[in-house]
Amino acid sequence: MSKLPPAPLLDIAGSSAAVCQAVLGLRGDALHVELGRIAGELLAAPQGVFATGAVASDAGEGLLAAQVTLNGDVLGHYRLGGRNFGEADRRQLDTLATLTGTLLQMHGLAQRTTHAYAQVEAQLAHQSQILDQIHESVLTTDRMGYITSWNRGAEQLFGYTAVEAVGRHVLFLYVDDGSGEEGADFPDAFAEQGGRMMEVRRRKKSGEIFWASLSLSPLRDLEDNPVGLIAYLTDITERKLAEERLHHLAYYQELTGLPNRTLFARLVDQGLMSAQRNEGTACVLYIDLNRFKLINGTLGRTVGDELLRQVAQRFRKTLRDEDVVSHLAADEFAIGLFDVRQHFEATTVAQKLQAVLEAPFLIGGHDLRVGASIGISVYPQDGTDAETLLRMADIAMQRAKERVDNPDHNVAFYRLDMNEGMQQRMQIETGLRHALGHGELLLHYQPKFEIGSSRLVGAEALVRWMHPQRGMIPPSDFIPLAETTGLIVQVGEWVLEQACAQAAIWQRAGLPPFRLAVNVSAREFTSSLPGRVADTLKRYRIDASWLELEITESTLMHDIDYVIGIMDHISALGVALSLDDFGTGYSSLSYLKRFPIDTLKIDRSFTTGIPSDVSDCAIASTIISMGRKLGHRVIAEGVETLEQMEFLRQAGCDEVQGYLYGKPMAAYDFEKALRENWLLVA
């Protein structure tokens, strides 16, 4: 009976774990001895050895050997002895040798990788030290703009530590001034194609805003693909402030802080380019102060300089933000006006500038008064560039200064024929102010009829001006001027007052109420309007059903919620609201349904072509259909022919107004026609 081999102390799994632990924890001879011991215990061999090199050819009989190789390279070998070995023992030892080779390779690779990482970390630490020694602020971001590194220079510049900055989006350093600063969008094309430099404004941790020179370069990986940005920043605030001071000295009058002649010419030329694109009009005003030289020569330069500063302040406060005001030299100023609809608007501005000088200037205990002579040139007829217009306005100013009748209120246009026209408009404005207080204005009433019944449903109160010398002046000659000068508010108040007074007369005469429509301008449409209407109705003791307010579309399209609030207050009084000149403005249909209006009024420009003009017919039909769907009554103005009336009837229009039924007439004639010819809708 053959003798069985002794039982192994380790199985193959235990041996694998032991070899792994030995490879990780031991080096050199200690590793070799431990590997030999593990092999001996696995195969229960008294003699177990691990040695470097290949198995010798004369290893001897009775020994079991296995080489440890990997990819053809011999890493060592196992050699066992002290007992007889079988084929199963050889397979086990071969398995152990293969496992040992794999573990030795993995351990070697891990050691090399660890060494490489250590080198990289050392290199990064070295580079970080270099960056920290650079006084310039250096930071990096990924392609989305999140900060990935932040050197000591950045800490000193911004006040944020690296711990506070890294991981945040770079936009937290930006100044939110609505400038649309470049670099805010990530990734950007320059990150892939190359760097760029710029001057930017940034914000420190303290809140301080400063100017910086910013250089951006792409940050690339080992394969040269862009992975982010490198930003270099240097504080250039002092240089920028110096540049701004130089710019101010070059383009502004130091005394008044207003643009000088050079900057004025540039700004006007820019404005003229816009006027040319929009086919608009622009004006240049040349202003010369009266009596300044006398004051300056008598009281000294200190008083004269302070006077000029105060004059400049008054001018600036009087003008719109978009107007350009310049201090040319000494006592001469210039104004650039753009987006001017009609020439006479420049006259209005000139008069405002002269009026603002009427209050005395209190300087150094002196009560000083100055006036102004103003010349005006108009683009494009008087010139197409700033210098030409300025020269023409200067000539006109000299002409104005020659007049001695009212030197502080003289305004002259460059061209004589235009000047005469403007003077005539000035006379109209002066006359209109006089007319308001001297009973020269009167109201005419144009009837409105219901199409279905041909009964009178209301009348529109239309203002007329009976001039003592010129006779009846049409509204087209003075209403636009009144709107420009602000006199339209006073005219509107007068119309409301007179219309309610007439309604009270008709109410006492026993006439049933019918709507008297009063036009309300955009200037009148303020929060005080409902109270004024209520007070007027109460004062004349008339029912609100006598009154209707007509409002243009343009009035409604400023502050929608504000306008609706005013309209709601008016409607609560029982006063009807009509949307005048509908179709000529810019009403949004989404807003139209929110307005508490009772009537839509089709503008006469759409009724003129009915029924021959296809477009006018389509527009009128659409307005009528839309109004009916929204629950509004629809009235068409400017109806003068039976054909127009018949078309409107078939289209479903509710009411009409025009010469076909009756022209505007005085209150007496209107009442007479009402009693003799018209029927009122009860």
C-alpha cells in the first residue's frame, strides 16, 4: 500500500491571498523567502524556494519547479523538494507561478504610477509657488466659466481667498452695469482659436469697482484640446482715471462741465445721422447771453464764472436728456435738438430757455439778470453737418440780437421765409394764451346718429377760435401748437367746463340726456382727471349720462395699468369712454379687451375710401366686427355720402358722424335743429 503525501497547510485560495499580501508588504530577500514558504505550504513540501532567474537545467531529480513569467520575460521561479510530486502538484505550482507573475507586474505598475503622481504633485506645487510669486493676478476657469485655480495675486487684487473663489462662477466678479460686457458667455470662440486682451471693470470683495487689463488665453489638455481659460489681470484704475481726466479736459468746458464745441460737433453729427435714416428734422440753437459782458467786466471774473455755471444748470434742467447742450465759449451756448416733428417746436424750446433766465441770479450779494438772443438753424435745409448748422445758427443769432424791441426774447431762424413762418406761429401761441382768458374760444357741436333708427344719440364738442382780426382760425392751425407747448391742458379744461355748462342749460330746458363727447389729450390723462370730471359734473348738477370722454389710442399705450386705473375711476362715475381714431395707433388687442371703453370710433381716414377702396372697406369691416365681439358700440366719423352710410349699415356699424347728417354748429343752431328735425333716442 503506497504512502499518501502529507496534507497541505494552504489551499490555492489561501495561497493567492498570502502571495498578494507578501507582494504588497515585502521587498527583496524577505519577499523571496515568504514566496518559497507559501509554495511549500501549498504543496506540503519540506523544501520550498523562490529564486530569481530561470530554472537551472541541472536542478536535480525529485524536485518540482515552475518559472514565473509574464509576456515572455522570466521574473523568477519556484523550486520544491523533499517529497514525491505528482501531476496535480505540478498544475498547482504552475497556477501559483502565473498568479505570482500577475501580482508582481501589477505591483510594479502601481509603484511606477505612484512615483509619477508624486512627480506631478511636486511639479504642480512648484508651479503654484511660481504663480504665487507673480504679482499679477492669475486665475483659470473651465469651459463653463467656473474658477479652477486662484493665485495669491488674485487674492490680493480681489480680496477673496482661493477657498472662497475656486468653484464659483467667474461672473460674481463682474460689474452688473448692463453693458453686455464680452466674456460673459462660456465657452467662447477665442478659447479654441487664441487669446485676446481687453480693459474691463471688476468688483472686489469690499464692493469697490476697479479697472483691470485682462488677458485671456486658452487652457489646453495634453491632447491640445481647449478645456478652459487662463486669465491675467492687472489693476489699471489710476491710468483709466488719468485718461478720463484728459478726455474731460479735451471735450468739456472745465467751468460748466458741459461739452465744448468739439464734442458738440461730434454729438450733433451723430444725431444728424439718425435723423437722416429716419427722414427726420433736427435743429441747432445758438445762444448769446445779454448783459453778461457788462456784469463780468464790472463785478469781476469770479462772479461771471459763477453766473455761467448757474446758467448752464438752468439750461440742463430745462432740456430733455436726449438734447445736447454745449458751452461754446464765454457767454455763448449751443443746443442740439433731435426727433423734432415740426420746426416751431424749436421756437418753443428757445422760449423755455429764455423764460428760465427771467428769475434773478443771486451771486455774491448781487441780484443779477441776464437774457438771451437765440438763433436757430434747421437740418437739412440749412445744412447737413454740425459745423454748418452751428455757423448758420450763429448768423441767425446775430440777426436776433439786432432787434431792440424785446432783446431778451428775440428768436430768429436762419432763413428769412422760415423765420417769418415761425414768427407767425409764435404770434399764434401768444394769441392763444390771450384767447383762453378773453372769450375768443367757442364750442361747436357735431351730431351723432344711430344708423338703425336715424335718431340722435350724442354730439362731439369741437373747439373753435374766433380771432378778433383773423376771424375763425381752424383747429389744425392751433391744436398741434397747443399740444407742443402744453397749452392743450388749459384748452381741454376749458372745453370740459363749457360742454358741461351747455349740458346744464339743455337739461334745464327739458331735453333728455344725450352724450356730449369731449376730447381728452394725453397730457390731460393723469390721475387728477377723474376728480376734475366729478367736480365739474357736481358743480353744474348734471347727470353723468350727459358726458362722454374721447381718448386716442396713443394715450393708452404708455403705462397700461396706470391708464386702466384712471379709466376705471371715470367709468365708476357713470361717464362713457370712447376710443377715438381707432386703427391709427398701436393698441394691442390683448390690452384692448382690458380697457373699460363703451365705443370704438373708426377714424375718418378709413371711411373716406368707402366703398370704392377695398383696403378701407376691409379695415372698417374688421373694426366693426371686432368691436361687436368685444361688446363695444362702433361709430364711424367722416361719413359724407349715402354710399358710405349704406356700407356701414350692412357691415353692422352702430352710429355715424359726418357732414351727411350734420356739420359742427353753434349751440343755438344745434338746439334748433334738434327740436325741429332730429329725434332723440330715449
